[in-house]
Amino acid sequence: MTPNLPKIDYSKAIPLVPSDKAPSTVDLVDVVIGVLGSNVPNETTSAFICSAEKACRESGLTWSVIMNTEDNIVDGEFSRSAGKNKVIRAAAKLGRVLVQTDIDIRFSGEVLKKGYDCAMGGRVAWFPCRNVGPDGIAVKKYRTGGMGSFNAATIYNWYLTGGFEELMTGWGSEDTNMHIRFKHRGIPIVTFKDASVLHMYHPPRGSRSRVRKNRSLLRSIETNYLGE
């Protein structure tokens, strides 16, 4: 049995930056790379930062990287959604476009520029990834489960969705829910397949997974207030 959830209040889910504190648009960078970095080895963090900064330089865009290393606890439990919402708030003070990605994802400067251009056109750019095995070789097929890996949208459009659903704790299905929110707000999602977007191999990290619970919650969300 799934809970009977309230309808989304898009205007209040993520408080907008007060106008008197908002930066001048001339001071904003083109793109902000946002990622969660809690509960991961230092070498994983360093590898992501090196890779992301290289892609940013190759893209020719002005950029900034935000890594949320907080525990992001909601009601005593880790919440990936809450962590991503903090990234959105922080990015609003820094840039025009936010790329939400994962610390185990790699992408090229060409992907970043393509995502930026798509987002500035009022759409969402989604790049599914390919898995890299323990042997360092990437499989040919793109991942079909979930909607994460690389999503680019303007700060305005991230805010328009009301942010990630914080009723979803742990990790699992929060990116899929975000895609539903984009569509619900009439924001087109463009899917790009680029071989350079890779999900790097790492030992299983399942202790924070709430995939089964969140999938059930996702069905309830669609039924109760996204399926009108």
C-alpha cells in the first residue's frame, strides 16, 4: 500500500534566492557541475574533480563545480534528493545552467557544451551512460534503468520543478521522478547518446539504496498528483 501524497507546491518546494541577494547576471558562469560527494573514498572525489575540470576547460564555457559533501540527513535517514536540492540552491547563485551528475560519471567537453546549448534553448539535456566493467572496458549498450548520469537544465527550469522529491530517502528513482516533473511542467527532454558518457566501475555501494521503496513511492506520486 502506497501513501496518499499531497500535490506538489512548485512555488515552495525550493525557496528562490531573495532578489536582494541574487547575483548580477553578468557575474554568472555558463555552467555549474553539481555532484554529491559524501561517503565516498577520497580518490573517487579527486578523480571526478580532475575529470570534470578537464571537460569544463575543453568546452570553452565558464564554469564552476559544486560538490555537496554533507551527510544530507532527512528524518534520520540519508536523502540523495535533499543533497541534490542543496546543489540547486547553491548553483542559483553561481551560474545559468546546472548539470546534475554523479561522482562516478565521466563526460567530455563536447558533451558539456551540447548539454549547455540544449539547456539554454529551454530544454533538458539527458545523456544516458554506458557502464565500465572492472576490466576498464565500457559495454556497448547504454543504461536503460533510471534517468540519472547527466542532466542539464537552466537554473530557472530546475526551480520550476520544485526540486527533487525529499520523501524519497536513500537513493533510487529520484532522477526518474525529476524527469516526470520536467514533463509535468512542459519542459521538453532531449536524449543524447554519446559514447564518452561513462559510469565508472566501483564495488557495490548498496547500504543507502532504497530502490524498492522509492519505486513504490514513485508510482504513488504519478497516480496521486502527476497523472491528472
